[in-house]
Amino acid sequence: MSHARAQDGGRRPIWSSRNRAAGPEGSARRRALARLTSWAPVLPVLIVAVIVLADMAGGAGMVWLPMLAAGPALAATTNGPRGVLSVGLLAVGLGAALGARDGISGQELGALLSALLAVTLASALASGLRAYRERVLAAVRSVAETAQHALLKPVPSTVGPFQVAVRYSAAAAEARIGGDLYALIPTPYGVRLIVGDVRGKGLPAVGTAALVLGVFREAAYDEPDLLAVVERIERSLARNLGSDDFVTAVVAGYPRTGQLEMVNCGHTPPLLVRTSGGVEAVEPAQPAPPLGLRALTDHVPRLSVLPFADGDQLLLYTDGVTEARDGGREFYPLDEGLARHACDDPARTLGALHDELLDHVGGRLHDDAALLLIRKPVPSQEATPTAEPGGMDVAAEVA
């Protein structure tokens, strides 16, 4: 998404209601202003006026008059063809009047006016082409946003027993779409989620992301075993991807109270925030290849199980976050940022992290970046606390 698009746990931005409140009146004002600026190119006219005044004050004749071409040339960058033609014709008329006043010969004046007319026509053509490209870009953005909504469906602020928040920024800001993927859905086997990163960027990566999400959404409902879900995705990618293509991903599930299952396929390790405030990386018990590369290695994914108590949070993300660098080529310290900003509201936590990340890189990310945070709310004090099984603080491998 001018900016890359961000989603925040399914909540609408605060300013959206204000925009709607402005209603048709605000839109009418904007349209009227756009029409006015296309017909009344103020800055180019001012430049022409300054040149005319300089010529009248100095009487320099051919020294100043060729600079009248700056008027229609500048108008082409901000105005439509009609605005350019109006500035050009004004410049030609004033040039003819001043040339006669300054006693310029007919041959020199004719050459000057011909040059002004040529610049005006060329600028009008350039303005028309610019306007056409802007319309095409607007159409592409509209289609890309529609595709993004279909691919990465908005995640509600609550899914099953979890509070949820999502932030997504695409590196291809002009198209507002990228190759990172995420999904979180309730199933008969508990809430299941995936966060992944497709090799590459832009539209080629979007097709792969759509394939992965489609298979995940079907398999998550059909397969009782989380490893079987991963296997379904692997088989589909093996049939459809090229030899150099792959997807890193973390697939997780919450099959029973207090227990989180996870399969990491070559992806960055999620960060677990305990109720006590400590932040730890959930490393896979055994490294596994990215999805689509299983045939090149003997390693297979293993299921890890970790306790997930009330108040715990899990942050899944893509490498566009951890590989974001500042002007000094320093990486963004995500674990430290999460420790600073973790709170009871996942949306507020991700909002603060995302703002800090943009400040770190100077306002523009150079890779797709996705953040998905889930939190198990603490029940009310009147409720009887549920004992958490195992008492472990690290992931345990399930053979």
C-alpha cells in the first residue's frame, strides 16, 4: 500500500470515521480544487509574469524572452493539457507584444514564437501522457488492493481464545502488494495460523502466496495433525514451484488449552512474551528446509510443543522486519522493541513496533514486512485459574 498498506487487527483507523463524516461536501471541494488547478496553473503564470517584468524593466529583448518557455514546460508537470496550452498561448502573446516593443527583428521574433509554440505543444503532449499514466497507475493500485484484500483477508481483533493484531507493509509501494503471507483461522482442531515469506517480491510472489494460503485454509480444516497440514502445502508447492523457488513459513496451532503446537520451515523464529515480561525466541528443535525444497534434503519438519499460559503472547514476523537497517546499516532489534512496547493490547503493541520500525529505516521499508501478534487474555479474577500442563518454558520436540 503511497505507503505500503497496514492492517491492525481488523480495526479501522480512527481517521476513517472523520473522512466519512466529511461526506460528499469534502469530495466536492476536492474535485473543484482539482479542476481549478488544472485550469489555473498559478506557479507557471507567476514565472511568466516575472520574466515579463524583468524584460520590461531591463529592456533586454532576446535575453529574457526565450525564458518564457519555462511557463508551459513547468505547467506540464502539474496541470492538464488545457492548462499547459493556456500558459503557452499566454507566453506566445506576451512574447509577441514584448518583441515588438523591444524592436526585435521579424525573423528573430518569428523564430522565438515558433520555439514557444513547439515547447507548448510538446509540453501539452507530455502532460496528456502523464495524466494517462496516472490513471493507469490508479487502476493498477485499485486492482492490487482488491487482490490484497482477497489474498490477505482482514483478521478480526479476536479469534477463538486469542486477541490478535496484524501489521503488513509491502515493499512494492506503488502496487501495495507483496510476497509475505499470513492467515489465522478457527478450525475443528483449534485455532491455526501461518506466517510465511515467499522468495522474491511483487506480482510473481503473489501467486505463490495465494497458492500457499489456499492450501493452508483447506488443509487446516481437514487435517487433525498439524504436520499433515504442512505436508499438504509441501506437496502442492513441489508440483507448482520452479526449482529455485521456495517459501519459509511457521505453521502453528492451539489444539488444547495451555498448549501451542508449532512447525518451523526455515523461517525466522517467533518471539514468545511471557506474562512476566521476558522475551525469548522459539527456536525449532531441529532445522527444517523451507517449503518447496524438501526434495533437496533429508531433513523433515518436526512438531514442537510449548506451554502457552494466560497472558502469554506470540509474535510471528517476516525477515523484512529483522533485516530492516538504519542509515548506519544497523539491523532493527525486534526483541528489544517488543520488550519495550509489549502490553495487554496487541494492536497498540504492533502499532508502536511498526512506528519504531519505520523511524529506524527512515520512513520506507525496502522489503515486505508482516507482523502477527496473538495474546491469550487473562481471565477475570472471579474465574478459577486453569493449571498449565508441563510447566516448561522452552519448546519440546514431539517425535
